[in-house]
Amino acid sequence: MSQKVEVSVAEEVLRSKVAMAILRTILQRDMPLPISRIAKEIGSNYVTVRKHMKLLEEANLVKVVEYGQRTLYKPNEANERISAYRDFLQAWTKQT
């Protein structure tokens, strides 16, 4: 008999390649992005990205920006995990 281990939302984000690709994409851009643009840039489909955006919203890592009838997403700079992930990306991609 196995026990189900409860996984936090933050752990779900870290385990998800799609969620991490979304975070990387919105951190590398200097403007809020729609799901369709994010999906195109990471090579995924709209439905999958939308599902992961809800996870990122739940983890308080992204903010929704309403622009007319469009829904855009940007990093939640108030969340300390965003700055930590940004630092990680910069360190990892830095040329030595």
C-alpha cells in the first residue's frame, strides 16, 4: 500500500518542463505576452500552455494583465522566487 505524497504547487512547477519553459520565456521578454505567443515560442500548443499558466498563477509566479480583450501574462516581480529564477537563468547562460 503506497501513500500519496502531497506535492506543493511550487514543486509541481519545478517538475514541469513546460512551466519552466514558460517562466524562462516570460522572463526573457520585456513585455507581457499572450498565451498564443508563449506557446509558439516554446513549441507547445495553446491548451497545454493555458493549463500550465493556471499552475503558475496558483503559485503566484505570474500576473495577469488585461489589455482590452486580450489577456497577457508577465512575471510577478513581487515574488522572491522570480528574482531567484532570473538569477539562476543569468548564471546558467553566462559565458565563461
